[in-house]
Amino acid sequence: MNELSKEKTMTIKELSEIFNYDESTIRKIGKELFPDIFQNGKTTYLNEMQVTAIKFKLGKNSELVKTDIEMSLRIIEAAKYFENKYNDLKKENEVLKPKAIVYDDFIEINDLHNMSNVAKIIDCGMGRNRLFKFLRNSKVLKSDNTPYQSQIDAGYFKVKFSVNTDIEKNIAVTYVTPKGIEYIKKLLKSYLLIVK
């Protein structure tokens, strides 16, 4: 490539050698595409855009010549491809995210137990109300039967809110995790040992 100016250029002869075409073919295509730059008796210098255009007209996918324009075009094509891929994934995520939330809630609910079920699972001679009272007295639950934050952070309980449409108020419902059931069993064992 000639560096007559700051712009990179190539001659017809250089293109002919690289593309393995005779100079007359390169010159003919060049004149079709860029008639204003060819002058009889003078060496014609082609810039990168012109070399790229001639290369495409020849149908060459030569790896020998990679102009900055070609590289820019490939980068633009790649960027468009990844943008389209990103948009497709974003649309897919919008469709799947609500389903994933419902699925997670379903799995979580199956692992959570209300206090009536916990009383039956533990089978310690207490019903739901007595179990609530025991947990309040043990400073595990507050007076409204919701767990202290430390109990939630420990993974023993979850609190879900449901709307009571009769009084138009959110009601907190305490659920016990499998880990919480084991925790309650240990508390009851230590209590029963003290009572006996």
C-alpha cells in the first residue's frame, strides 16, 4: 500500500497481484465503479473504500486483504447480530420470568407449612393455638404470631401477606420452613425436659 497521503491506498497493479486477476479486469471494474478517478497515463491510487468495493464486485473473500472498512462492516454486522440476539433473549425473558416466579412460589409454598400442619407433623399433643402460645412464650413469635426478624433470617419462618376482602386489610400469615420444624422440635424437647 502506498502512503502518499495519510489515507491508505493501493494501485491497480497491487490489487491485480493480490486478487490474482489481470490488471485490465481490475481497471475495468474500477472504471465502472469510480469513473472519475481514472486518468490515462497516470497511476491510479485506490483508497480503502474503493478497494473494498472492487473486491466485492470481484466476488473475492480474500483473507489477504482486510481493509479498515471491511473490518468496520464486520464489526457493525456482529454488533447488529448481538443486538438482535439480546433483544430476542430479552423478549424470551419477559415471557419466562412470570412463569419462573409462579414456579418458585409453588415450590416454596410446598415447602412451607401453616401452624396447624406443623402441630400435626410434630405430634406433641399441642394444637395450633397452644403451639402459637408456646412459641410466643419462647420469644420466637411476637404477640401477633409473626416471627421476629432473627427467626426469619435464620430460615425458620416465612411471612406471606394475603388480603382479607371483608375488611380490606393485608393479613400476615406465618409459615414454617422444614428447618423451622426441626427448630420447633428442639425447643419443645428442651421445654418438655424442663416441665417433666
